[in-house]
Amino acid sequence: MNTEDARLTIGEAAARSGVSAKMLRHYESLGLLPRVARTEAGYRLYGEREVHTLRFIRRARDLGFSIAEITELLKLWQNRRRASSEVKRIARAHIADLDRRLAEMQAMKQTLEQLVSCCHGDERPDCPILEQLSGEAPKENPAKAGLRSGAGD
């Protein structure tokens, strides 16, 4: 980085990029952002190039890309000889992962909806939601169990 370009404090760079100072330091520690120049007192100084990179990272995180995917995307973004097919491959793999996670979440939602519909939600202690979470078998209604066993004859 050109030291004349390095004039933003960490707070200013964070504000311009929409990334917190804490996350900015984290991204730097992960190598997503190159180490920057420091003042004699040790304060980091950022330039527009770093702010632009931070915005890229923030947008990628907003789309749910992992740090590993962002690392690959950053390398491709910075390589003017890149093949767009590589970028598309990463994006397609991310879409497939999102589809898988959406299906898992839909299944969780359906299970919870079923459990909620089975719960009386009254003053009784019996609760199929808690029974499911604890791994217990659902408790039978004693009156129904007695009828099946022939009790009361």
C-alpha cells in the first residue's frame, strides 16, 4: 500500500466499509485483508483499497459465503487473468449449500409445527415438545391405555 494513501484510522475504515473495527481486525488476522502500515504509535492506517476490499468481504458475508469461499473469491477478484468459470463454480456450490440448508430448515419447521399442534398448551405438565427434545417416548393418555389393556373389567 502506498503510505501516502494510508490515512484512515481503523474506525474510519470500519465506518466507510460497513464492517466493525473488531471484524476488520479479524479479517486482517485471517489474511483476507493484507497487513497495513502503522503510525509510529502503532495505529493502523488504511487506504481506499482496503476499504474497497472490506466492502467486498462484507457483501460476500451478507450473501452467506464462508470465509474459505471469500478467500477464494478475493483471490479471483484480485487476479485480472481469472476465469469467470471458477467464480461461477464457487457461486453454484454455495447455492447448492443454501438449498440443502433451506431443506433442513423446512424439515425443522415442519417438525416443530407438528409438535406445537400436539401440545395442549394448558396447565397440564404433559408436553410433547419437551418429550421430543428429551428423547422420551410420548406418554400415553392413561384412560386410553387402560381401555386397551382391558383394565376396568
